[in-house]
Amino acid sequence: MEDASVFKTSFRRKNLFYEILPKISPKTKIVEFIKSHPNEAGIIYCLSRKKVEEISEFLTVNGIKALAYHAGMENKQRIQHQDAFLNEDANIIVATIAFGMGIDKPDVRFVIHYDAPKSLEGYYQETGRAGRDSRNSHCILFYSYNDVLKLEKFFKDKPIAERDTNKLLLDEVVSFSETALCRTKQLLHYFGEHQEEDCGFCDNCKNPKESYNAKTKLLAALKICEGVKENFGLKHMVDVAVGASTQTVKNYEHNSLSEYGIGKEDDKQNWIPSFVKPY
């Protein structure tokens, strides 16, 4: 195209409040959140059809009119539920990612992710369905590293190239979810956009996390990664760090590593990210 005009805008959505919550009693927290925001429209995303049905039924039992939407439903029923949401006959829709493309509802006040998303691209697109009328809207993600592990297992039978790509995408989701830095700044960085200042509007900006010098532990963790040749998961790495005498540690002779037991003075949970459920 000759003499074409180029229109370029930022990925930043200044009216979206990003918040990550530990996945502890998520259904109860969702009910509390919805009841504290009466008559507001919202979308709750789940990764499986089974979970969609479970959450929508739980909300209904708790006096919230919520409708399910996923690809396993009859087309007629899906259309009915979609129309009911658009026409404000129901404020809450619980859905898989099958819901949302082409949905023109500007007053969605919140988007909740019950499960960790498969990528930041998907997460950004799904949260982007909130606040299209430019009013402040809430984006909540219930995060547990165990969800990430489940997704990794889901991808383990894929071709190597696809598996490696999905692993990189999940690593970015983990980084975004566990960071103590500005969420908006990290999202923009992922999409190749630089922002100097913090947004001042995400959970980390509003409530900065407590920090401490983790240099010693970080170096130890890296040495353990190197010692086990990066072939083992978090649980095994923690077992090596605290000097646990498990059968797997013995079988692979990781109890002979110089880093074995380097953190035996600490509680095991101190070596596990705060969003991961205790072993």
C-alpha cells in the first residue's frame, strides 16, 4: 500500500485494575466479590467445561444468577445464555475461552480467571473484555502454581517444538503472577512496549509486597538446578535443598550433591513460592 496511514496505540488499558489472588477458597471469594458488587456484569473464565458447570451451579446455589457457556452445550442454549447476558437478564456468565469473541458489551465491570491462563496473550485478550466503556473495571486472577503444573502435564504429549513454546508461554504467566513489580508495566514489557513509571493502579502498586534480600537462596537454588541438570520439578528441588531423604533423591544420588541440605535449617515452605500450596 502506498501512502498508507498508520494508526498505532498503546497496549495499556488505564481503567483496568489487575489483581492476583492466591487460589485459596476461590469459590467463596468469588461469591463475596460478586455480592459486594451488586448488579454489575462480569465474566468468569475457567479452563474446563466441567469447572464452568461447577462454578455456575455454585453461584446459583448462593443466590447469584449465573449462566454457563462452553462448546459442549447445545448451540441453541449457548445463544440463549449469550443473549441473556447481553440483554442484562443475567449479570454473570461463567465460560471457557469459547466465550467472548465478538461480544459487544461495554459495561462488563469485572473479569475473573478461576484458573491460570495458558498465555499472557490470552489473558490480555480476555481481561480486555472488561471496561470497554472506559469506566474502571476489575481483573482478578486466582493463581496457584499447581495449575501451571497441570497445564504442563497437558502439553507433555505434544510435539517437542510445541511443548517448548507452551512452556515459555507458561513461564511468562508465572512471572506475571508472582512478580512484586507493577503488573501493567510487566504486561506492556511482554508486548514490547516500554513504560518508565508504574501504573499506580494495580494491586502491587496499591499494596507493595514486603521484600527481602534473597541473593543467598537464589544462588543456592540455581546451583541445585545445575546439579540436577534441570530435569526435575519444584518438589524434588525443594527436597534436595532441605536435605530430604526421599526415594527419588536416593535413586538419582542427589544426596551426594554439594548443595544437598543447603537449606536444612529452614522450613520447607520457605523454599516454595507463596502461591504454591504447602506439600
